[in-house]
Amino acid sequence: MSEWDVTALAALHDCKQELEDREVVRWLRDTTRAMWRPNAERYQPSHLFDTPRGVAGLAWENLRERMLAEYRAAYHPWRTRGVRLTVPHGSLLIHAGDLAVHVIKAPGVRLREPEWNRFIWDTSAARHTAAIRNAGMDALPLPEIEGQLAFDFEIPWSGVCPTWRELFFVWVGDATGLTAGWLGLPGLGRPRWLAVTSLWRDEAAGVDDGARDVPRIPSGPPFSERDAPEVTVSLKRQPGEAAR
Amino acid sequence: MSDQPTRVAAASRRRSSGRVEDFDCRRLAVARRLACMSRAELARHIEVTPAAVTQYEHGLTRPTTTALARISFALGMPREFFCRGLNIPEVRSSTAHFRSLRTTPANRRAQALAFGELALAVLDLIERYVDLPPVRLPTLDLSAQPSQAEIGDAAGRARKALGVDSGPVPHVVRLLEAHGVLVVRLPADGFDPRVDAFSSSETASGRPLVLMSPLKDDKARSRFDASHELGHLLMHTGVEAGSRIVESQAMSFAAEFLMPRAEIEDNLPTRVDWETFHALKRHWGVSLRALVYRAHKLGRLSDPSYGRANRQLKQWGYPEPGPLGPPEQPSVLGAAAELVELRGAGLSTLAEAARIPLGTLHAVVAAGRSDRPRLTIGV
């Protein structure tokens, strides 16, 4: 677990609380689980030469379509909760109040926590813009400080908590169908994240239940090596045979 | 007017004078159904009314010698076949559990049933010379509409009563034969391939009968079929045959009989893992399809996975990958016939005594003969 900026982490927890109040966290968790389980089942790298990137692409679309389908359902509760779903440029974007939640699938098919410092925003305009907004760079121009170059400093502390409203929901899933999710505040510079907090992590209910998902190898000989029942067929004794 | 009764009696005598004396109505019914001919068709062939054929078959009247000659020609059986000889026990169609009831024409089912009757008769004949395994099937007390759990429990009790240890059943057909069931495989030629396996526990001879399909050239499927028919024999005596419920119950019985839940549940994968399914197929001696169905039924495979697995199985079709070898073969009838021949009473002698054509007798014995019998023969 990384050491996050205390202020950003506090703000992130406020955001998380707001998302929980609006049941967005539950929605994300339930939909991610429901979406990932069948994808994990059909993920077969050894037989079908599936790749983590391939299943990630499919899962990304599945999650978007599932959430959209629920959002568009006749009696969905999301509008009354102040939740809106959009898909700018095909990417899922959840608006909850003034929060904007982008969805990211962390690389790999494992349940471990992602390596946060390996995320980059340059490959996606939407993510890059979100990070810029969190940095407050799209609001007011940075104040000029004499003797310093424009990019020679981190975001200066203004004494006022910046408005961090752009959130990234990051999820992972493993080959057995378990999932985990985090909520993060993206930022510019390094580290890429201002703060990250866990939303959930699926655990096998216990060692036994975990083992239950792994097929046990049958014991004993197979049917073909077992003794077949004996069928006795014999000639009847003829009259007089008994006397001999 | 006074001699009217006399004239009627004379006319009756004239009519009856040409009628055959030695006639077995049951044999006519068997031969007609074996030839896959309706009563109306036979009536047209022999130039009598369909009602007359019905009367012949019910023993209300006997055919004339001319009509019998025509019957013999139409049905391809020698005249002697229709004489009283070996009794051919009846298996009423209402007691025969056909898996393919809805997809097979009635006359084709009747044809297969007639073959089964003939096999029972031949076994009766051979049993005069040979001691066969007595019928020792357990009685399972089940409610009229048993639940899945009750059926599962019944299958477990059946395994125990039949002496099956835990784990896979070694040889299902042999197990049935060891407990007195007559198992024969329908000949591939002359019978409708759509006629699937069927069974009846209510035969006139008292010996339960199982007929296996000749087309399922696969060990896994033959084992499941035999277990399915065992389910009918143990659970459905006196139950009207043919309903989907009854067939489904036999299916559940077979699944539990071959793959007991308590033993296989942990073996089954929770995802479509064909490597594991193939290993289980080799261990339990069941098809991939049966394993996938079982995994879904026991909650190991989710609905989407089950659907995906079935699409793959459908794409593979039959025979499915990883064959286990030729189907399990019956052997008792063939082995018993061999013993009779060892004794010196050739099959031709038996055929003559039973008034069954030798070719027909050979066909019946072949249907109950394994290529490589593995029997304990006591002389």
C-alpha cells in the first residue's frame, strides 16, 4: 500500500462516502462481479490462446453495456439518486452529483493490488483531462513565480483544498472470477495518483470454500480398471447326473 | 324350417374345414410386428378384412390354410412358425419405456418390442438347458412423484443393493445381466435407427428386458443408456410409460447411479475446463455431455458456462472427442447358447423344437452376445 497525501486521502474518503450514499459503489461492485464471473470462466489462455489484454477489452465493453442496460431500464433508481451515466467517446462515465467516475481495468488477470505508479494518462484523452481537472489546471492559470520555470514545480499549495471531483474506479479480476475494486484520485506529475482507497476485495469465504473451486482429482482406479461383475451361466444337471 | 339349424351347422363345418388346426395367434402378432406391418396392410396382402386379422391375432378364429400360406409369404416366416411351439411371452407396449416415444413411429416401436419378445422366448428356451442368473433386482420404495433428492437416494440404495462399491460402476450391462435382466442389442439392419434404448419390467416371462440401441457406438452412452433403463426397471413398474416426467426421473437416476453426487461433486470443474472433463470421462466412464449436465445440475457450472459448453458439444457432435471404446455388450444370451451347443444340442435342433427359423434364432442370440464374453461358465 502506498503512502498517500493525507489531504487528498481525506477528500477521497468524502467522495467514496458520497458514492456509497448514492449506492454507486454497490452498483459498481455488483456489476463488476456479475460481468467478470462469466468472463473469467471463458478465459482460457492455454486452450484458446486468450490474453489478459483480450479479456480486458471484452470485459470493458461488457461492463459498459451492463451498466447502460440497467441505467436505461424502465424503473431504474439512479436518476432519483442524482446519478447519470454517459459514454463519451465510448468510455463509461458515471456522474454522481458533481463527481465524475471513470472506469479503468487494471492490467492482468490477478487479484493483487495494481502497481499504481505504472499507470499513465497519456494514452487516453479522457483520463488525461480528468487528471488535469484534479490538478486545477483548467480553472485558473498557475501564478507566476519569479525565477522559476513553468514546469519546475509541483502543484503549489494555495492554502485552499483543491476541488478533486474526478475519480477513477479501478478494478481487477482473477481467473477464478474473484474481483477487487479501488477508487482513486488521478493527478498530474508523480505520483500519478493523489490517493487511492479500496472499495472491496472478494475473498474466498474460507480455505475450504476456496479449495472447493479447484476440482479434486478422482481417487481410485477408473471404471475400465475395476472388476466387472461376474455372471454365472451353467448347464443344468441332467437327471441321473446327481447320482453319479 | 325345422332343418335350419342343421344347415347353419353344415355351413359352419364347411367354412371351418379349411382352417388350420395348429395355430398360435401370439406368433402371428409377433411376426406381423417384426415385419413392421399394420393389420390393415397384412389384410390387404392376404385378401381378408382387417377385422379378420384382428380375430386371428386375438385367437377368436383361425386362418384358413390358404390365408396362412399368404400370411407366411407376406411376413417372410415359414408356416411352421405359426404353429404352437415355444410360447412367446408378451411385453405390452404400455409397459415398455421407450426413450424415443415421440420421435419413433408406433410400428417401428412395435417391431423392436416384438424382437424383445422373441429374445425372451429364446432365453426361456435356452433356460431349459442352462441355469441363468436369477432375477434379483432390489425393490425401491418411492413415492408416486419422487423428488430429485428421493431419486438420488434411490440410486444410492440401488448401487448398494446391486453390490456396487463407491466410485465408478465397472460394467453396467454386465451388472444388469448378473441380476437377471435380459439385455440385448437391437440388430442394426432392418430396425429403425430412431428406436432408442427401451426396457420393461413387466414381461410375461417375469424376466426384465432391456434393449439397447445399435447406433450408439460409444461406451459412455451405452453405459448411461443401461443405467437409464435400470432406473425404469427399479422405479417405474406399473407406471405409465412415455411421459417426460418418467423419462426425466430415469435420467436423474442414471446420473446419480453413475456419478454419485457425494463422490463426484468435488471432481467437477467450476468453469468449462475440457481437460478436467476429459479426465473425468475416462475415470467415471460417462460422456462429456453427461458430465457437463451434471456439473450444471450440481451448481458447479453457471448458466452461461453451461450454455457455452453445450454449444461446444453441439459443434463437436457425435461421436464426441475422447471416445472410450465400443459400447458395453450383453453376453448372457450368447454365452448360454454356446453352452447349449457344447452340450450337443445344436441351435438348429432348438430352432426346430421351438419352431423358430434358424436365421431368426441366430439373430436373436447374436443380439445378446458379446464379441469377447467374460463369463464364469460352470459345466
